[in-house]
Amino acid sequence: METSVRLYRLNYDELKTYLWAAVFVVCNMVLPKLFHLIPQGGIIFAPLSLVILAGAYKLGWKTGLLAAVASPLINNLVFGMPEWGVLPVMTLKLAVLALVAGLTAQHFRSVSLLLLISVVLVSEVIGGLGEFALTGGIADTVKDFTIGWPGLLLQVFGTYLIVKFTK
């Protein structure tokens, strides 16, 4: 089920890039607060990943990358979450997700559930390898699949709907 949609490729010399990245950062400040009302909601649903995936797929890897780097840092500075020790791994995983999503959208110029499943799985594997390089363990990456599978599904189906039904 592949759908042709309007995808954008914003550049760093465009004001829109920074405005959209700021919108994604704000979303990534609000959504985690809502999901953390659910016990283990942040781990189960990974709301930052949904916003980064949808934003990078729709508006390009540069916009997604800005938001991926800024979101966890600003959340840490404002709310103390994610914890300082988790920040490098989370930033790396979100940056990988933004790059893989944006480059996939740029290459295929369409959206499908299969493409989004591929993006999420490839990002998880690369992010897991990065996590192993930074920490010597991949326990949190394993949790992404065991505890966080609803969040992975939310990323795929939520991004599909967002990308398909937005201009």
C-alpha cells in the first residue's frame, strides 16, 4: 500500500527549517508529559521518536536532525528528562532515525507501511549498534522491542497517517 504524497526537503538556509524544527521540539516537550501519565508510558510509546520520524519523513532529514538533536537536550535542560547519562544515546538514536527517515523519503518520494517499518527497524539496528559503542550494552534497544513494541507500531502507523493526511 504505497501512497504518493507531498514530501519536502527543507535546507538549512530556509527559515521554514528552523520554524518546523522548533514546532517539533515543542511537540517533543508536550507529548512526553502526556505519555508519562501512563506508567512506563515514555518507554512503551517513545513519543519523541514519533515526532522525529514524522517530521523528518515529511520535511526532510535536515529539519528532522535539528529537532532530533535539540529535543532531548532542551527537555533535559527544562524538565531534567531524559537524564544526563541517557542523553547521548537518545540523541544518537533520534538523529539516526531522522537521517534514515529523511533519506528514505527523499529516495522513494512516497510513503508506505513497508517503507516506514523498514525505516524503524533499520534505525533500531543502527541505533542499537551506536548504543553498544557508547555504553557497551544494548539493554535499552532490546527494551524497544520487548516493552516498547506499542511505540514502534505507533511510530509506523502514526507517521503513515500524519504524512499521508498533511499538506
